[in-house]
Amino acid sequence: MGDLFQPWHLIILAGLAILLFGGKKLPELGKGLGEGLRGFKEGMKGINDDVKADAKPADSSHVVTPKPDEATKPPTA
């Protein structure tokens, strides 16, 4: 059987890709594939960051007390 991706196999695959898609279409396909992989990596990074953020303890919480509004203050005489 041997290795799956020998140099001749890669040359034949490249030739078939050029025949099927043409020389002008291949850069567009490569660009689209690269953008798709980049978006997938960023999505996975966001999921991993969310999981890490949920694992942090909540002891660093901050309580904010609002200022009383002028309308809610009783009138002074």
C-alpha cells in the first residue's frame, strides 16, 4: 500500500484541480477556504474563552449603587 500522499499523488491531484476549476478560479477557491478556516478558528476561540470565563470564581463581583434621581427626592421647604 505505502504512503497515501506521495509526490506523484500530489502532482496528479494538483493537475486534476487545475483541469476542473481552471487557473483563474483556484486562487478564489483558496481564498474562500482560508477565510472559512479563519472564521472557524475564531469561533472556536470564542467558545473556549467563554468556557474559561465561566470557570472563574465570582468573588471579583462589583456592586454599583445608583444615585437617587432629582425627581424621586422629596421637595425641600
